[in-house]
Amino acid sequence: MAEDKFDRGTALTIFGSDRHEDLVALVLALVIALLVYLYV
């Protein structure tokens, strides 16, 4: 019996892979944290 590919539960993404999506989220979080640090 063939294994089914893991389903993330949502197709609402603009990225082709989870790794790319996670990297972009990390960069955005760091940019936001830096802006908060500089302006507060």
C-alpha cells in the first residue's frame, strides 16, 4: 500500500515549500523586531 503525502491542512500559501515560507516568516519577524527596537 502506498503512503499518502502529508497534508498540511491548508492550501492558502503563496510559497512552493514550507521551508521557504518559514524562512520568509523568520526574516519578517526579525525586521519587525528591529523596527520596534529602533523606534520605541
